[in-house]
Amino acid sequence: MAQDYAASVSGSVIRVTRLQANGTLATGASASYVTRSMISVSMTPEYEDGDEFVQKNAAGEVCVTFKAPDTLKRVSLEIAICNPDPEFTQMVSGGELLSTGGQSVGWAAPQIGVDAMPNGVAVEVWSRAIVDGKPAANKPYWHWVFPYAVLRQGGDRTIENDILATAFEGWAVGNTGFGDGPAVPLWPFISDRAYAYARTTDIPSGIGFQAAT
């Protein structure tokens, strides 16, 4: 497909998948969770500044200088959803689901002093690919991948005469265990990077818990 210079406009769906201790994808009926309640996903690359060396001569003039390159160390990640979804919250930040009769009705925070997400999660986001003001004719979505992310609830949570914000913050790095992803649509490219994106034809169907294959 020739480059069509599609813009990324609005978010369509987000999928998070549990990871095992070695970074590979968990399996089973509740390994992945899909929601369309996403408000935003933001990423900020974090770089380690390279060392800088300067040597002056006896006259106070610089005679030797060298600056090592800045290198990417991780990506800061923030996710916001428009409801206090207990299943999504438990999936990305740990804690315990509260249920009655097999139905999730709430969420309890992790215990104090406990690492709530030792294995992390994989995060995938799809946005619309727009060309000349309309959906792209070929591969109408951008597929964004964060193959290993550690998240926690963040920001103020205020119960007031307004909508309760539900936000998560953390960081992401590469993960070869992600492979080609948990289910259709698959990720056919490298996953040892903190994040990546590519055009795709499809987005996940349905919402809620889904099996990873």
C-alpha cells in the first residue's frame, strides 16, 4: 500500500491483556479486556541524558568536548476512561473485583505495601485513520501497541456534582513475549520496543472480557 499520509483522529477502542511473569500473554477466557469507554491515552517518551565532557586549557578555552547521545529508557503512559469500570480497573491496576452472583459490582484497592501489578499488562489502542476528511479507503485504523506496561490509579478522584474521573498512569517498555498479540487483529511487527504503531484493517469486536489465543 502506498503511503496515503492518513491522520490519527479520535480513539476507537482499547484492549488490555494480562501478562505472565516471563512477559508472555496470559491465556483463558478473561485474559483480555476490551472497552470503548476510553477518553484518552497519552504517551511521553522519557530519555536519559547522555554524559557531557568538557576540558578547558590553561587559558580557560574549551579544547575538548564530547556529548554522549540521549537514549530512550521508557515511555510514560496515561489512560483515562469515562466510568469507574471495576473490571478494567482491576485488570490494569490490580486490587480485587467485588462480585455478587457472578456479576462484577465493584472494586477494592490493592493492599497497602503490596506490588499490585508484578507482571504488568499489554495495552493496545486503535484510532481512526483519516484521509482528506474521511476514513482511509485502505487500512482505516492506526494500531498502537505498548507491549509491557505497569499502571496504577492516578490523579484526584472527586465525588461531586460532576462526572467522576477515572485515570491511570505508569510506564511502558518493550516485551518480546508479546509476539503478535492476544487475538484478532494481530500485531505482525516487532514488539521489543516501548511502543509502536501501524495501520490495520480491523479493530476488536465486542466489549468486556475476551479470550487470548
